Amino acid sequence: PRSRQSLLGSPAHLCAGYFHTDRCFEAESADEASGTFCLAPLPPPPERFLNAPLVCERKPNTILMLRVQSAAEEMYLCRYTNCFRGYANSLHAEQFMMEDPELLRLLRAQPVRESEHGPRTLLMTLLMTQQPCHFASGRVENAHATGKTSCTLRLLRWCKRERLAARGIDLSIRIARVFRAAWTDESAHRDEEELAVFGTRSARARDGLRLLMRAPRVEVAMLTCEDWQWLLSHCDERETRLVEAFRFMHERLPEGWHEMEDCPERRAAFAAAWVRQTSGQAAVVTLRAQNDAYYSRVLATLATTEPEAPALLGDLSQFCRAFYHANQWEADVFLCLGQPLNAAGDALEIPGDALEIPGDALEIPGDALEMPAAEASDVALYAKGDRRGERGRRDGPVTIVARVLGAQSGADLYVARYANCFRGRSEWNVHAEEFMLADPQLLALLRGGSDAGGDRARILRLYMSYQPCHHSGGRLPEAKTPEDARKQLELAARRKDQGHPTSCSERLRAFYEAEMREHAISLELVVADLYKAMWTEDLMIERAPDDCVRSSTYCADAASARQGILLMVADAPGVTMRATDENDWAYLATLCDPAVAEAYATRGQRGSAFSRVHVELRAKLDGVLSTFLRSLLESPPR
């Protein structure tokens, strides 16, 4: 705004970026000073429009003020702000900071030392609206598109890449509020959907803070009184000589306020509920510091507690996207736990594009491409979360849950989850099977190791989104333009000559022969769906009568997929493949968040997330898959 004369602007700008605090019910229950505080609350009309530049209009934007100090002087000062470009493409303040060339030149001028524990050379202080995000943003209404980003991981990788600890550079993150990590009261959520979204994301926010606190030479703390004074010193001097703080008093709202229409009367009622709490810089800073006492204790607790172990399969939407979801037009089954029932309650509302040829797995965010494969797989655990089975697609990474059962007890000796890592195109992807085959704990058990009770492995059971691929993955682009048609023909010709280069069927079979057969360990493959194996020429013509190129390519892929199934079980009595059944779903539900397990326990009942329609559709698909596999294995094609 034109009125801004300084780095942070007027008190209203300072409030929007830092001071403004919304009511925190957890803090109130802990008998701490808490409430909605503001330096420039909304006045009644028409003043709202006359003084618009002086009104705090709190928005979900993060302000980051960076101070770089040596022992003798302040070396660098800069301000960064989020840039909203849609939920999937926004740029965060931390990203701008990490790419600041002046900052990088200053940091890289510090010599790298052998030890990370030497004396400090520089202090980087990040004064932020809230802590760096960690897959925790968004609301219920946009949960499908949010919670996919972690500036916590970005910042930690940046610190490691720039070798800040070895350069003696300390990183102090000072925050004006703790975002979501203090949300621990499950009863505060209005419904199960809120609990599913916010319960998961608040746990992630806590884990993100713990990751930062455990990093070398990194600290996280609330803004101190000195920090607030420093921030005020960078506001417009004329307007901050006398700063006033207000508190919103809910009890001052008139009876029936929630029934008022959005009109001047309603706005005036809200304006009257703002009460001046104190004035003067010292009093305002003291008030804000008192309000932060609860959050300071939250941070202290997080610093001394271990990360919360998340459920292996997460919430309802994650479970659906990993296993339960189906878009099986071969079996005429469309199934999604995020899709509502119709008005009669006897069928799902099927979106118009539900029966299109399914796409490939979710593309992991670009950051994952810069990581080692194992770390990128970890990001997939978060990146796939909370999306509501996007309209007719299973668009999460292909998932495997490996379960090692003991020879003596039959109990679980080891359970782990693996997910595909998208590397830019189908031929470059790292598959879940590859991560599993390199898991040292799994290998140790299969090679004769035992658990604490001396029990050894007897069965390795793999619950799989799809069967292992066999030169059958990927898909051809649609020929919407002449250039698309040319690329489609080129890729189809290459696939016809060489096939898809990847075969996890060959990898798994070789692994069984090398690591399991001699130890008499059985390999059981339990598939929630079959990818391409059931596609026939007639079905391809029916689905896309004018797309001969894709139809012929997919028919070849389908034949390869069936060969892969036969390859897995041929001449190997210890290897079996079957479809999921009721017992498998009951087990997988126990690996989800408690809310999912509780919902599955009431499956088929009124009000359950697993409605009678969902359960019947899943049972129908399982039956079709079982019939197909039995027929294929009993009468393989010649």
C-alpha cells in the first residue's frame, strides 16, 4: 500500500503478518491468556472503507523476516512473502529465501570446517508468521488439493546442501504462532470428516517441529519481547508511536448474532465486541508475550518427546487411494470411499469421467526428484495423503504392505509399507517392489534371522494395489494434436519392438529363488486390483473404437501382464497369487488411523464410511478378480 514507509508497514500490516492471534481453545482449557487479539480490528461501516489501509485483514500468508548477524554487526536483512498461485503451485516464503543470491553469497563465504560443533560464525534468525509447513496445510473443503508440501524438509535439505552447520552458522526460527501442532483435543472437531483431516495434519505439524528441533544448530522458539520490539522498529515510525491492542470478547456479541444477515448491523455487532486491551508499545508487547506462554510450553514439550508413530496406511482417503478404490470397467465396478451415495442411498454417484481409461500414479512433487530413492519414497507417504480419490482414479503411488508371519506363532514378525516413486516418466520410476527388495530388516528376517522370541519367517505376504508389472506399465498419450499423434506413434512403435523395460514380476521371482525358496518361506501375493491383465481386444474396441494405436498397444500390454502373473507362480509351489477377501480388508483396516478401523468395524451399517453399497461393490470386484485369476492359473494360454 502507498502508506507503507518501512519494511513492515503500518501496525495493521504488522498485525496481519505477525501479531494477530485467533482464539485457541486448547490454550483456554489450560487457563492461559488466550483469545483473538488484533492491532487494527475491523471497524463498523463506513469507517471500514475509509480506513482500509489501516485495517488488519488477516490472510493465510506467511511473512519471513531474515536477520543475519555476526558477533560484531548485522550483515543482512530481508523480507520474504508467500506467493499464492493455486494450491498446487504456490511459492512459499522459505523458497524465496533459499534462492536469494545475496544470502547465498554471504553464507558460502564462511569456510567449511571439519566439525559441526565449533564456535558460531553467523546467526540466521527467521522471524516468521508460523513454523515452516510440513504436509499440514489446508481445510476440509480443499483437503484434496492441500497438505502436499513440506518447507520443513526443504529447509533441512537446504541447510545440509549449503553445509550451514559445518560453516558454524546457527539457524534460529522465531514464530508468532504455532500452526495446528497444538490441536490435540479431538472432541473440538465438529464431525468425523474434520477429525480425519485435522487430526492427521496436526500430527504432521508436530512431527515437522520435532524434525527442526532435532537438526544440528537449529532452534525453534516463540518470538520474544526483544523480537517484537525489533519488528516494531521496522514499522512506520509515525504510526507506531502509540500502538493499541484489542481483544475480541465473544460474550459481548448480542443474542441472536449468528442469525443476523451479512449487513451493517451484523458488522457493527462484531465491531462492538472488540475491546481495547492495552496501548503503548511496551504494554502491547507484554500482552502478546503473555499470550504466547501456552505455545512456548507446547514447543518445550515437543522438543522432549518422540515423533508420533503414524498409522501405516493413514486416514480414510489414504486407505482408499492405496487399496480400496477401484475403477474397474472390466468388472463394471466404480468404487471410492470419498464418493457420496445417491439420493436413494442404493448406489454411488458416478462422475462422468469415472469410466475413462485410468491414468498413472500420482506425480510426487518436484522436490522428490532431487532426493535419493529411499528419501523420495518417504515423501510419497505424505504426498499421497488426504486426497479424496480424485474422481474415478486411484491416483496415489502404487502401494505394497509386506507382512512377515512367524513359523512358530503365526504372528507378525515384521510389517512395512512401500510406495512407488515417480521420477518424471514411467520408464524411470522406482517401484515399490524395488524399495522392498532393498529393505535390510526384511532381508535379515528372510535370510534366517529371528525376532526377540526366536521365531523365524514362514510366510511373506504382500498386499498390493496391483499385481507386479511385467513389461506392461505406462500408457500412451492421447492424440489431441498432430504433434501428440506423432509422439503417440513413436512411443507405440518403440513399445511394440521392445515392450516396457520394467518387470517387477521378474524381480520378485528372482528374489524368491535367491532368498526364500531354500529357507522354505512362502510368498503370497494378495492383489486389490489387476492392472491391464483383464483388458481384451473386444473391450479396447468397445472403450475406444477410434483409437487403434492405443488399443493395439494396450492389448499387447495386457498379454504381457498375464504372462507376468504366470511367471510368478510357474513351477513354484511356494508362490501364490489371489485377490483380496474380507479377512484381508479387516487386517488392512487395523493398519489405518483409529477412526478408519472403527468405521470398518461398523461396515454396512447406516452412517458408516463403509456403507452397504461400498462393501457390496468391493466384494463384487474381489469375486471377479478371484474368478479371473483362478481361470488364468488353471488354464493358462498357450
